[in-house]
Amino acid sequence: MGALGMAEPEPSAPTRPTERAPVAPAIAVRDVVRRYGDFAALGGVTLEVPRGALCGLIGPNGAGKTTLLSILATLDEEFSGEVVIDGVDVKRAPHEARRRIGFVPDHTAIYDALSVREYLAFFAAAAELPKPTRHDAICEAIELTDLSALADRPAGGLSKGLTQRLCVARALLHRPRVLLLDEPASGLDPRARIELKELLKRLAKQGVTVFISSHILTELGDFCDHVVLLEGGRVKAADRVENLFAEAAGQKRGLAAVRRIVVEVVGDAERARDIAVTMPSVTDAACDGAVLAVTIAASPKETAKLVRALVEGGVDVASVVPERQNLEALFLSLTKGGAA
Amino acid sequence: MSTTSIASLIIDNPIITKDGFFALRKKKMLGLLGASSVIVAVVSVLLWLDDKSVLRYNPEAVVGDQLFEAMFGLAFIIAGVFLPAMASATIAGEREHGTLPLLTVAGLSPSRIVVGKIAAMLVVAAPFVALPLPSILIGAIAIGVPPVALGVSVLGLVVSMVAFASVGVYASALNERSRTSAPGAMLGAAVPAVFCAMPSFALAIDATDGAHAVHSFVAAIGGIIAGVIVAGAAAYGAWSTLAPQSTPRFRQATGLFLAVTVGMPWVAALLSLTVTTSGRKDVVAGFVAGTFAYSVAALMLYAAGVARDARAPSPWLIVPGAFVVALVSSGLALLASADANHDPSLSQRETISFAVAMLQLFAATTASALAARFIKSPILAALASGLAVLIVTLVPAVIDEFTVGQPPLAFVNFAYARKPEEMVLALLFWGTASIACLAIASRLRASRQRAATGA
């Protein structure tokens, strides 16, 4: 099992061309062990999250996600190993690390009696933001999270989705470099989920590193660019999402560089499958209605060859998209039933 | 503390705004303040006008005497009830709401949290405690209380408030839920109540009584020092439970708190012993009796509340301490009360009443603590606690009433023990009670540790 993106990548690990290597990672975790008595909640976790990444932390219940996030958020010091956030060691300089971290816990923690603005003012003072800048910081956080219309409403009266946005606004007050979110979308309706995702994407574009945990994989699959897969307190995989898919497919077929694509065909999908499997670059093909899922060598040329072969074989191609949504399948293939 | 300047503890501390000023603007709080002010005003007018009414319990008092005494006492009672109860919900309340980790991540240091909570409680309590102050001033002028004595008494009130709030915040820091921290806070508040508030109140009463004024003045100053130490120890205890790498500090702090709270009564008793004139040995006996009751109460507090925390040191560590306290207090109580018995000018009855009051205080608060711990329904726990308080208040009073001049309950209180066999019985009684409590605490702690390790 290749634990990619870790401090000592295996030789077969694919390269990550989009990453700027010389920049120190936003989050660096080395050999972190956290024990509760005889039970090791984290058994030697090592991972790196590059700056500006939208990184999902996935894993089954009890995998150690919340424990890891508590450690990253400087709330748990009873661990061995090293955790460096934005260049600051959380054990040696927790106060300094907190200035770089925004944390949204897995429960909506607000003060009912305070208004949205008062709630944010409370945390702005707690973070010791210089007084003249506080008003601007609060307004900015309110605007970023679209809470302007509700700024003077009591926080206790907000819906769950709005409360979650308020929690994110709170975490952003001091303009952190790293935003940690623990299961932020649980209990949210679809609209609130989409709004939260859009907000996180905006933040990532602004250069904030977002590290978000969830056990609901569809939540993360379509917007994270990196994934860390945690199971039984150990990192099973950590890399860019497409690399993980390629790796998972490659493991299945013994190939290093393949990818999954979804081809929508007009006409006989079974014939399309028959054509596809005859190609040397295709390792797997399956059809479902008018859709053909293909595992193919990870090269645009091979994809183009497949399309040409299909068209020449009398099957029209309506669309070709990379398969990205199916994080569940990846999860299952990488955890090998240990998640059950 | 290193990264936080002293000024930032009070100035620009958002906890004071949130839990102090914002709490006061709640409609419930304003309604309570309004109702309290009406009650205080009505009682003040009745006390002032109706010298011959049923409210007048002392027929020899001058006009204004009742008003001054009753209202000053009321200020202490409001502080002693209101502050520990409110403060017990502070840090435990943040835990219940899941907001405590956010305060830490937001960069609030443990010292800012603890100082902020204590100060916020003082802000909320201040208007309530201030309600009787106008009547106190009018009464003081009417009966001619010396301004210095009045000033020291009011200082004692303020220090008591700080100590009450600190003890409440400490109890809430030790508990996961505010419901379970309230009894501990009330029980812990017995220390500043007995050793800071009572001497300050006694000074106000004795200030116009030349024979006792000097003694009371010294006792009040001693009480204020004791109050400052208790407040500091409790605040340190609260801080240590929130501070990073809490385990070793937590142990130190628990040890320090136990040492100070169990030791403080002895300091006060010895202080009283050195300054007292030959005519006030009964006060010494009372102090010693109260001291002993308090020492056991501190153990009960530990057993009922503190030991539920898996981080706490083993309850069995303090068993030897319990026996040392019992032995020393029994010796001193015997000496003091025997001396009191041989002096015809002394009131043994007074000694006994004081000791009984201490016993009641201790028994009632312990019963509340245990009821809160073992009964899940809050309503049933409150009822059981109320019933226990009623029983422990009534029974000794009834026995006391029918056995004037005879030492009742010799087997439960050293202040009454006159013979060696009574001493042995008392030792056995309290020794067994302490060990039983500690055994329960030990089991609770073990089960909590099992739960914490997920085994």
C-alpha cells in the first residue's frame, strides 16, 4: 500500500507536477502517536498538506479523524511526534500556532444570547486583534460568509446552515493561513452544503489551506483536490485525488499510470465496450446503460485513440469525462474492508 | 501567564463582557434584580419602622441596630448564595456548550479565562449585593459604627465575594457539567463563608461593643487575608485544570488547594487563639469545632466531586491526612472546650450552637453534593438534597433544645466530647465516614478512568 505524499514516498509514487516543491507544507505531521491508555487512536501518522490545498480527511467512524484535528488545532498535547502548522511547531509554540489556525469543531458551538456581530466581536477580542482593525475584520468575515443581513440577529435563532457559516466566520476572523474543519457538513441540508463548499473553494482560491474531515465521501469527492485517508489511526493514502484514483486503478491492474474515464456513447454501449477491451492501453471497461467506464493508460493520446476507435467502429461519442465522483469506490478499494 | 500581560487579564477581556455585562441585560436577570430590590426595600422599611414587631428579635437593640445587622447579614448571604451558584456554571457551562476548546483555539489563555470568569461573576453579583447597602449606611450612621470598622467590614464583604466567585469557578473547572459542579461550589464556599465573611460580619456587629471590638478587628483582618489566600488558591486550581500539560500541574494544584483549604481554618483558629483575651475561649472552641467539620467537608467535597475526574490523584492519598486532621482537631477541641467549661463566665451553649451550625453546614452541603452525584433526575436530586438539609438542620436543633447544658452528639462532634471513650467513638465515626466516601470516590475514579481509556 503506497502511502503517497508522506515524508518518504515509495519509489512508485507518481510525481506531482502542480506542486511547488520548495515551499514548506501548510501542515506537516510526523510520526504522531496518540494513546488513550492501551488504545492507540493514532498509531504513527505522517502526512503533509501543501499550501493552498483543499484537502479532505476521510475515514470511517473511529479512524482518528477528530483526534488528529484536535492535535492540529492545539487542543491535545498528549501526543508524541511532531506537528508543524505553517512552519510553527504546535507543541513548542501553541500560542503562535493558534494565530495561524482557524478551527471549526464537529458541533455548532455558539452563544445563544449574543448577536452574530457580538459573537464575532467576542472572538476578535479573544484573539487579541488590534482594536482599530477589529471592526473591519468582523465586517469582512460577515461579508465573506454572507451573513450581513443577519448581523444583529441573536446567534441562537439561526438555522443550522447559518450557524455553521457563523462558525466559519468566527474561524476566519484573524485571517488564518490554515482552516481546520471537523465534519462541518453533517446535519446540513443540500443547499447549505453547497454554500459551504462554495465558501471553502473561495477561501482556497485566496490561498487559505483548508483541511476538512468527513466520513461522507460524496461531500468531499467533488471539491477537494487532495485527500488523506485515515483508517485505524494510520494513514492509508495521502495525495492529490487524481493520483489516488490512478494509483488505485494501477494497483488493481499492476500498472503505474492509468486513469478512469467515463465515456457517454450514442448507440450500442456493449459494442463500445467490446471495442475498448481490444485496445492494449485499456485495462478495464464496463458499460452501464449508455455509459462506458474505462480504465486506461493515463495519457491524453490513449484517450484520443480510444475515441477514434469507437467512432471508427460505428459508436458515436457524446462526452468523455474523467471519473472523479466515486470516492466511495476508492475508499473501499484502499481500505480493503477494514472500514466495516 | 508568560505571554499575557497582567493588564490584558481585566482590560479588554471579552469574557467579562460576555458573562458579566451581557448576562445582566437578560430579561430574566433584570426581573430578578427588580424583584430583589422590592423585597429588600420592603424589609428595610419594616425593620426600620417596626421596632416592636415580630421581626424584632432583640428587645434591647437601639433603633437602626436591626436594620444594620440584618441588612449587612443579607449582603453576605446574597453574596454567599448567588456567587458560588452562578460561578459553578461558568467553565462547566462552556464545556457543556462545546465552546471551551474554541476559547483556547481563539487564543484566550487559561489565566484570561479564569480571571475573566471571576470578574464577570463579580459584575453580575455586584448590583444584587449592593441592594442592602443604603440601609446598611443608614443603620451604621444611626447606631454610630466607626467608619474604619465599617470600611474593614465592607472590604471583608468584597474579598468574600472574590473568594466565593473563585471557589465557584474552580468547582466548575473540575466538572464536566454545571449541575454536578454546583454542590461542590456551594460546599467549597463554606471556607470563605466561615473564615472571611463571618469575621468581617462579626466586626460590624462588635464594632460598637468596646470589649470585643479589638478582637473582632484582628479576626476580621485575619479573615480578609484568609479570603485572599483562598481566592488565590481556588483561582490557581481553576487555571491549572485549563493550562496546557495539565496533569502534573493539576496534581500540584489539587494538593495546594487541599493544603490551603484544610490548613486555612487552622491558621485562623491559631490566630484567634493568640489574640483572644481570657474571656473568649468559647470562640476558640467554636473555631476548632468548625475547623474539624470543615476539614472532613473538604474530604467529602473531594470524594463527591473532584475524584470523579480521572486526572485527579488517588483518593487514598489523602486518607492519612484525614486522620492527622482528626487527631489534631480532637486534641485542640478538647483543650479549648475543657478550658471553657472551667470558666463560669463563658457560655458553653454558645460553643455548642456554633459547633452544631458548622456540623449542619457540612452535613447539608455534603448531602447536596452526594444527591447531585448519585441521582440522575435534577428535580429528584434537588428534592432529596432539600430533604437532607431539612433533616440535618432540624435534628441537631431539636436535640440541642432538649439537652441544654449537656453535650449532645458527643459521638459525632469533637467539640462535645469530654471523655476518652467519646473521643474514640468520634474518631471511629468520622474515620469510617471518610473511608467510605473515599472508597466510593476511588471506585468512581476507576470507572471514569476505564471510560477515558475506552477499555
